[in-house]
Amino acid sequence: MEQFALDFVPQRRVFTLRELSDGIRSTLERGFTNIWISGEISGTKLVPSGHCYFTLKDSEAQIKCVCWKLAYWRLKFKPADGVQVLVRGRVDIYELRSEYQFVVEAIEPQGFGALQLAFDQLKQKLAREGLFEASRKRQLPRYPQRIGIVTSPKGAVIRDFVEILSRRFPGVHIRLFPARVQGLGAVDDVCRGLAYFGSNDWAELIVLARGGGSLEDLWTFNEEDVARAIAQSPIPVVSAIGHETDVTISDFVADLRAPTPSAAAEMIICSRRELLDRIDAQRNRAAQLVRYRLSTLARRLQDQAMGRATPLVQRLLARRLQRVDDAQERLRAAMRRKLAEEARRLQLLTDKVRWYDIRPRMARSQQRLNDASFRLDTAIRRLLTQRRRRVDNLTSSLEPLNPRAVLSRGYSIVLNGDGEVVKHAAQAPEGSLVRMLFERDSVKARVEESPEK
């Protein structure tokens, strides 16, 4: 039995390093593919080949990450040091150093700082492409009758929007595309809504609307897909997101930015009253223009007729014109006589009114008012003088009790280390620090002699 045990050697499996690395990779790929991890980015490095390397870390661990060139240029958010992110990808192994690393396929920012950085990156990118240029902004229809709105079917936004439009211009047609405006699926819903209205000729105008919220709440309208859907819309788009102080990427791309959804309803269509006022104004201007043209033509015809008339006709016209001048002079004389008669009647009425002149009575009342004002002013000055004298007396009585008055005579107040007033030498033991307060400042001192016991 012992000889058999010595001769028996179990078969051993020896792995090459390559086989071991492949086995580890296979195990990692089966368990850690298409996963999300979170952490803070550090050590970001973009190499000439186009690949990006960085480290993702938290308070307990860290992992090296690589984003290959094609994946890097597809990223909506570019990695930057100090930013908290969510990263999607897979775990891989680098055989030459026997190190595992995370291959990045997508990055999502987390926290206000990261979101603000993502906002700035996308804003700069779209600005370089010219999506914010004023030259590409389309003119909104002046009196739209069919308005499409992409927003949540619940809440105050759609209710207030419809109410304001119906009040300002009854009869306008509104069609709602119900969409999630926050959270998972919101970007797809908004893009589908824009595509829906853009694919048919029903809507003359599209409104994107959402109530106020934090930067995270409004992030749907900071996504690149939504911005490009707005830019590609064949129909003018109004962005009405959040409150007046909220700014989104959609605001920059849209043809018009409204500070709030309610303000959008006010801006995109005038009220019926405003429209009627505009029509009246246009009618008045047209009537004035017609009257002016007719008057001009009449004068021109008269001049032409006078120029072509025979001498006999001209004499007849001259006599008629002279009669008109005489009639005008008689009319002016009659008007002067009428005015003179009315002036005499007015003078008679004025003379009668003088008997009831109230000016003396008003003068007496004014005198009494002035006397009362003088007496009141005198009484107030006397009272103020008495009060001032009393305050001066009280001030004189209190001045000796003012600690600063005592200090001004050369005295000082001694405080121990606890800020308490030292009343006896025993309260300041030898070696202790004290503060001596004078009238205008203070000094620190150390007690060198303790009181004799």
C-alpha cells in the first residue's frame, strides 16, 4: 500500500498566463456586462489616438476606466475631473499588466455641478453648429387658429394654457400631445410629440410647456435629442419651460422663448379686443387715406377745369366765387354780432353774481385758519422745548452713573479670564491673565503678586 501511494501522482492542470487571462475575462464578461456604476471622475486624459482614460472613485474604492475613440465621440457628456457621474459599460482585463478596467459606453452626470457642466458643454456644441442663430428663427404666424401643445395632460399647465387662450380668443383650436415631461421616457415622449405635429399640416404652431422645478426636474429640455428635434421641426416652436428665471437648451433652439406657459398663451395670440382695435385703427387710416385722395383729386380736377374753361365760363365761375366770398363775409359778421350779444348777456350775469360774492367770507375763514395754525405751532414749539429740557435734566442725572464717565477720570475695570468683573484681589490669583478696560481701549495683564493671606 505504501509503495502504491508513492507511485500515484494525480494529474495536474497547468494554465498559461494567456489561458488564465482569458478565463478571467470570460468570467467578468458573463457577470459584469452592460452594468452601471457611480463615482467621481479624476485623472482624465485624452490621448492623440482619440481614446479617453480616467479613474472613477468613491470613498472606498477606485477603478480605471477607458472610453474608446468611437464611444467617446458618441458621448453626450464628456468626462471632466471632479464630476459625479453614472457610467454604463463592462468590466475587462488588460493582460499586459494583469489589471481589470471598466470599458465605458455611456456617461450620465449626477448632481447640480455635473448637470451644469453638461448644460454648458451641450450649449457650446450646439452654438458652434449654429442652432442658436437668429437667422434660423422662424416667424410665428400672426393669428394662429390651430395650436399644438406638447406637455403633461395632468396639472395646472395645460389647464391654465387652455383657459387663457379661450379667454383671449374664443374659437382657437388646441390639440394636446400627452407627454411625460420628467423622468424615464420623457425625452422620447417630447420628441414623438414634435414629430407628430411636424408630420402633418394641422398645427400652425407648436408649444413645449412645463411648469417650474429644479435643474434636475427640467433636464428633459436640456437633452440633445430634444434640442435637435426642435431644430428639425418644420413648424415654428415656442419653448415655455419653468419659471422666468429658468433657462433650458430648448429656449435657445426654439423660435420663441416664453418665460412661463401662461405667458406663452398671452404671447402667441392677441385677444379678440386687441384684434378689433387693430381693425378699427386700420379702418380709420384707410378712411383718412381715401378722404385725402378724394380731396387731392377734386382740387386737381378743379384746377384742370379752370384751366380748360372758356373766358365766359371763367367769368361765370368768378362771379359765383365772389358770391361765395360775400356769403362768407355776411356769415362772419352775423357770428360777430351773435358773440357780442352773448358777451353782453354774460356781463349782466356777472354783475348779478357780484352781489353774492363769497370772497370776503373766504378771506375771514382763511384768517381764522391762519390764527389757529399759529397757535398750534406755538403750542407744539413750547411742548418740544419742555420735553427737550426734561431730557437734558435726565441726561445730566444719568451721566455720573455712566461707566465710561468713571473710566474717563482715570479709573479702569478689571475682568478675569471668564469675563467677570474682579471686585477683590483674591479673585485674581498670581499668574492669571486679566483684561483692564479703559475709556477707549483695553490691555491684557498678568498678575505677578497674589494677595497676602
